[in-house]
Amino acid sequence: MSENRLPDYLDHMQQAAADACSFVKGLAKEDFLQDKRTQQAVIMSLIIIEEAATKTMDGYAGFAQAHAELPWRNMRGMRNRIAHGYFDINLDVVWDTVQAALPELLKRLPTVRQHADQEECNDRASDKPC
């Protein structure tokens, strides 16, 4: 039986989203647009989120479908745009994502993560406590 990586993927998403938000905390958009280091840090965080979302969709499709409150396809799409169009990254979109989409993701992830724990518990043998 293969190891359940779903909780890890969700944890990676949570940490990367929190990191990205912290990188821009107190920063004006104009400052972000001038700060290549912060741009790179945020973009890397987005890649981590999007890779974890892709792994979840591919390996745990039923779970992703059951938790449509997360924008799985949008996250995967953002990853593809970043990974395959690096020189065409729209920093306005990155800024908007970290200002609006990531805080919303951070609100929803704890409940989704809790459901992943419950599913893992249900999948274990009944003689093992959760």
C-alpha cells in the first residue's frame, strides 16, 4: 500500500501560502513591483502551492472533487503559466493572487486539511487509534 501524501501536500500549500503573504506584508504594490527578491520569493511560493495542488488532483482526484471550495484547476493553471512562461509572468496577477486568493486559500485550508485527517483515520484499521 502506498503512503498517503495528501496531508503533506495540504501542509505544503498552507506553509507556502502563509510564506507568500508574509513576504508582502506591509508592502505597497509599487514596492513589490520594484523588489525582484520579493517577487522571486512569492513566485516560488506559488509554484509550491501549485505543485501540491497538481499532486493532489492527480493522486487524490476524489478528494479534490469533494473539496471544490478550493480552486484546484486555477492553482494548476497558474503553475503551468509560471513554469512554462517564466519570461511572461504578469506581476500584477501575482500581486492580486497574493493579496486576494491566498488569504482566501488560507481561510479554507484548515477545514480541508481536517477532512484529509478524518479520511486517513477512516482508512486505517479499526484497531488503531487516530
